[in-house]
Amino acid sequence: MTERRRFSRILYQAPAELRQGDTRFSCSIQDLSLHGMLLTSSDDNPINADKLVDVFFHLPESDIVISLTANVIEITSTLMRTSIDHIDIESISHLKRLVELNMGDDALLHREIEQLSELGDE
């Protein structure tokens, strides 16, 4: 199978909250990249896969909250793959730093940031 992934994922486990309209749902981040994340939950997922979701999570031992809007790529009762649709400049800066600290390869990180900016131009 050919690897299609353009962004490196890092293992990162943290609680998160999803919001979609009036629905609020607790879940856990399993991994993330500059382009998306994998989320899991222990309950059936009430999220509509055809609508955007807002994702919020705190960085450990800080007051920093990363917030973003994501497309649902795949959803099951306990698993959700998402791609980032919109993220503000402050949140992307924190996400970039989180990925950078866990990736350990500055050249790869910079290449992925260039690919991310190319996606915005499409």
C-alpha cells in the first residue's frame, strides 16, 4: 500500500472537547499532525459526519487552549479521523510547537509547514 500521508503524526494523548451546534462531546486525542487528528471516545459518537466540528484541548500544565474547526474524514462509534479546516494563528503556533517538540526533525517540520501553506493556496 502506498503511503499517502503528507504530514507526520505524533502520538499525543490528551482529553479534548468537540462541539457541533448544541452538541458537546468529550473525547481523547490519540495522535495529531499539522493537518488533522485521530480522536477516540468510550461512548457512541453523537457527531454528524457531514458537518464541521469545533475541537478544543488544553496543553498540559498551562492555560493554553488550542481550538480549531475540523472536517470529519471517518467516523465510527468510538473513533474519529479529522482534518483541520480552520485554525487561528495563536492555536497553529502552539500546535506547531507541540509537533516540533515531539518530532525531533526540524527539516521535516519545515517541509510540512510549506506543504500546509500550499494547501491554503489550492
